[in-house]
Amino acid sequence: MTRNSAGGSGDRADGNVAVVSDLDPDCTASDVEPDTPYLAEINGIVDYGVFVDLSNSVSGLVHESVLEGTFRVGQQLVVELEEVRENGDMAFVPVDVDLEADEVRIEAVAHDYPLTGTDRLAANVGEQIHLEGTIVQIKQTGGPTIFHVADEHGVVPCAAFEEAGVRAYPALEVGDIIRVTGTPEHRDESVQIEVDGLSLLEGEDEAEARERLEAALAERAQPHDVEPLIEWPAFEKLRPDLREVATLLRRTVLEGRPIRVRHHADGDGMCAAVPVQLALERFIAEVHEDANAPQHLIKRLPAKAPFYEMEDATRDLNFALEDRERHGQQLPLLLMLDNGSTAEDVPAYETLAHYDIPIVAIDHHHPDPEAVADSLDAHVNPYLHDEDYRITTGMLCVELARMIAPDLTDDLRHVPAVAGVSDRSKADAMDQYLELASENGYDENRLCDVSEALDYAAFWLRYNSGDRLIQDVLELDDAEDERHRRLVQFLADRSRADVDEQLEAAMHHVDHERLDSGVHLYRIDVEHHAHRFTYPAPGKTTGEIHDRKIQETGDPVITVGYGPDFAVLRSDGVRLDIPEMVSELEAELPGAGVSGGGHLVVGSIKFVKGKREAVIDALVEKMAAADIDEALSAATPLEN
Ligand code: MN
């Protein structure tokens, strides 16, 4: 029994006011309490008394022995429960309240529905149940309207039918708290509730339900407490930040909000994004009764540039708006991985800021924390804790994935090593990661093969996430599968053959000069002396030339691969600061349209075609002035 106002004692008076309860029509015998005056209506008169109705289903006898005076059908009477007989019949006695003469306050009583949580639907298939929850999505199909409702335990689709293709309960909105009365039924591999009735909770009922649901959600959003795969003091500094993101992502799933992942389209980026995607898919499947939910609620897409391009942002936004329109989805949370930390990301972020789209970035590129602070709801980056790119995004995200879905751990043990090899991390933790991988059958050659195969597959997949193929290349479901091993070997071999072919021509066109500092500078026009629009792309071509020159010389080396309006930089053993060089060039060469960035010693620069000469000359001058740093030697991350 739920009263709509405080009080509830059966005593008649506050002062001289008699309080009388009035059961709602849907109240049942379970809502009737002893010692409480109820408003009743006489529906029949017999020799031995009168029959009264308290609601549609609650009625009983008032015996003539307790009655005085005359009565008529339809007359209102105030009664209290006398007894419930063994057969369930109820007997009432009149209460001395004169509805005409006394001052009376009537309190409506709502039916107290026994709630069945979404965790007990399968056990109640075919039985009518009630549940309370928040509407997280309203999808209009050609048939019924599907309300996705989240309670303390999960999210269930509730099908309400008005007329084919016509919106049922048009007043209800996403975010409303409702009571569902309906029958759970199996539908494909899912459980769905066929709705008998939906009602919006209001007033105290709503506040109470909202508080209860929020408390349950906050508790369920808590990530799992997992020990990191390896002991690593540098990582410990980032662990609380990752925990915060894990909480935010789990909460996003519990709220039924979709998640869009954008990641750098390289080995480390994929080692970051794929485990997080798998972890979120598992958690979504755990939370949602709808078996198709993982597929609808998370999308992973590669980003070709090392920043969030306007092209990607406008597409993501339009896609999100279409999903809201067509499927009644909430707008997504955007998760940027191995990307998203710099001023270059801000225009794209600001485009999304016109809508309710939270943004989280986990990255290890040199950040502009102030520039992105206003745009990001959370920012995890080793540079924010006096660490650097050697903690790769893949290493961070494997731990993040385990906080969300710890049972993935066994599938992921080799992934941080692949990420580290891909980005050439010389972190002190690499030895432990390599050890961990080798316990799972991955020696360094095999790790290099996986990394190479990822690069190769990512290139040909272009704007496609290649979900299944990338999972096979990363050997995530069954690392012992011979087919995966052969696939990885094949792709890695193809990649190396294509690189060899590219370099066979290109090496003839590499210009060399020795800078005053003793550094070897190599330059190649990748536009004219390498194949275009094929693998390897200019960045990788430059990187491969650079690697060969380091091997050859054993000295500090800088390599510049340039095209009509871009240059790719690689360096080893030189103390470069590419983001700094870019801002200097911007100031020194007005009209050259210089922009770019990346890591400190590895990056890319864009400029206008007509100013190429001036930009490259200025660039070489700055490189010549850079100090040699033996400590940096061979500690260079790889960048495409
Ligand atoms: Mn990376």
C-alpha cells in the first residue's frame, strides 16, 4: 500500500479532521490494512447486512448486527477491516465518521505492486509481472514500440503495441521513470516483455524509485579490482585515472548510452581499442536482455590521422543523430584511444560540444592538456604524470579492459607486448611484458609478426574497423588456432615483401648530408620516388628507410620523407621537440600554413605546397641545431 501523503495511521483525527483512505481501483486485498478507515460504496443489501466495494477487486460484508439505520445501494460508507475469513472473504465494520457532517481528509492509496527485477525475467516467462525502471531508449518499429527499460539489475526491451508502426504511449520520454506491467516472453535468444500497461511514476513514487535506481547504478558501475598484469611503478600513477574511466564506461553501459570508439589506426591503437571493445561488449551483454545490444551499442572505428579529424567528427555526429532519430538511441559517449590529446583535436571536439556527447581520451602522444581540458570529461595520459610515450595506449587499455571485464585476462596477456613492439616502447616494463607473452607462446619474432600483420591489415581496411579480422590477427579468441598463426605469418610476409619492393626503388633516391652536430640527415621525396596509394604509405616508407640507415650507420639519424604538402619525421639519438618546432615554424613562416605534431621525436608536418622549400629548409636548420642525446638513441616510438 502506498499513500500519496504522509501519515497513514488509522486514527481518525489530526485535531478534529478524520482521515479516510480511498483505495485506487487497481488495489487488491493485499493493500487493505487493519485499523484503517476506508471509503466504501454499498453495492448490495441483503437480510444479514450490506455488501461494500473498496476497489474493483476488494469487497466484503458489513453484518447487520453492527449496522444502525437505513441504507441504499450507491451510498458511501466509511469502514474498517474486521477479519479475513479462511475462504478469503472479507468482513468490515462501520466507522463513526459522518461524511456529510464531519471534517474529513480523503487520502488516495495506490496499489503496491510486487516488483520483479530484470534478473528474474527468465524464471517468470508467461506470468504477468511488474517492474520499475528508467526508459533508456524508445525505438519505433513497423510493429510495436520498443521501450528499453533499465532497473537495478539490467535493461530489458518492453514491446507496447498501439497499431502497426504507431507510437505507443507518446507522452513517455527517454529518462522517464515508469512502471511496466507485462508478461516476459522469449524472443529469439532474448527475453522481452509484452506490455499490458506503462505508467509514469510521479511525486514521491518517482523520487523513491529514482533514488533506489541511482544507488544501484552507482554500485554496479564500480570496476573490478584487478591486479595489473605486471608490477610497474610508473603505471601505478595512471591506475586511478583508468579506474575513473572504467567507472564512467560501465555507467554509460548501465544507462543504455551507446559508445563510439575512435582509435589511431596503428598497431598500438588497435591493441588499445580492441580489448576495450571486447570488454564493453561483454558488459553490455551482461546488462542487456536484448542479445543484439552489444552490436548496437558499441562501434569502433579507426582514425587515419594522429588527431580527431573534422571529417571523422562530422560523420560521427551525423551517425549519432541518425541513430537517435531512427532507433531512439541516446547520443553516444566518444572514447578516443591512442589519439585525441592535442590542440589539433579541439575543433572536432567543439563540433560535438553542441550536443550531449561526453568525450574521454586515453593517449600517450605529447598532450596539450590545457587546450583539451574543456572538451574532455576524462583525460588519461602518461605525460600528465611525468611519464611518457613508453607507456603505450595498448598497455593502458589492456588494464582498462580487465577492470571492465576481468574474465578477458587470459586472452589479453600477449597484447601489451604487441602494443609495445608496435610502438617500439623501451619502457622498463617491456621485459616483463615480453616474458608474459613468451609464457603464452609468443617469442619476439611472433610478436613482430602480429604487429606487422596489424599494420598491413589496417592499411587495407582503411576506414573499416575490420572487427573480426583484427580479432583473428590479434589472436584474441584462440591463440593456439593454427589458422590464425598462418594468417598472421602470411600478412606479415606480404607486408615485408611490399616494403622491400618499395624500398628497392626508393633507396636510390635518398639524399644524405652530415649535419654539423654529426647527425646523419636523410631526405626522400616520397611523392616522386615511392609508389603512391599502396602499402607502405609515406609514413611507414620513411620509417623503414630510417631503420635501415640506423642499422647502416650506428649513429644518430634523422630521416625526413616529404611530399608536396607534408613531411614525415623520424629521429634517433637527437633531442628533438617536434611539437615545439611546429609552433616555431608557424610563427617564423607566415603564409606557410604549418601545422602538425605527434611525439617529441617522431611526427608529421603539413604546409602549403608553394612553401615547401622554405618549410623544409627551416626544419633542417632546427634539426641541425638540436643536441645529440645518446640516451634517446633507439628509444624512438614508431609512428605512422
Ligand atoms: Mn601509440
